Amino acid sequence: MLLDTPHVLQLRKDPHVTVQADIAEGSISLAWNGFVPSGAYRRILDDALSNVCLHKLRSWASDFRYMNAILRQDERWTAEHWFPRVAAAGLQRMAIVMSDDLFNRMAMERVMAEVTPQLPFAVAYFDDPEQARAWLQDRNVERL
């Protein structure tokens, strides 16, 4: 899912996540890893959302394949506080590559079941990051 081209900005790289923005494509990609403590999880999402607004990015890809469980308190925060701001940020698409971790997968399903009906953009789920990237780049996919 992560790109290696001259117009890609690496916004963050630490043991929890790698965040890149492709300014030319108008996209941001997050590749998560392991267990992410609550404070780090929230800062990462807030910083990524700030970059979406700053660079006027239109698509978001989150690769959760290697991420462990998300704490329940962070599920609630994501659904109640973060996603309402995402909905107002101007995104057109969000691709989610599902985790291999059962508990992460269940957490994502709970959050997305709650927020998707209120989102003004298309959301799609994938097991393969390349399929997610292709979907984000497909100009024929209609917005909701």
C-alpha cells in the first residue's frame, strides 16, 4: 500500500505506523503495526486528518493487516469524535485493508458499522493492499 515515488511525503514512521501522503494522487496511506497505545493511536489519527485538510487530500487508505486489537475506549473515540471530523474533511473515498488479528477485525467492524451510514464518501474493504490502492485510483468509482 505504501508508495515509493518522488511526490510522496513520508509524514510519520515509528514502531506503530508509517504514514505517507501522495500529493499528486491526493491520497494518504497509513500502515499500522502491532499494538498501538491509546495516546499514540489518537495522535496518529489526528495528525493524519490534519494532513488531509492541509494538503486537500481526497482518499484515505488504512492498512490494518499487522495491527493488533484496538482498545474499546479508542473504538468509542474513533466513532464519536474522530469520524465526525473526517466526514467534514472533504474525503471522497476510504479503503480499509482488514487486519489478520481477529480482535482488530472485530473492532473495525463495530466502528465502521456505526459510522458508515453517516459518511459522505465511499468506503470499501479489502484483504489485499494493492486492490485497495487500485480502487482508490479508479476514476470510475462513484461517490456515495
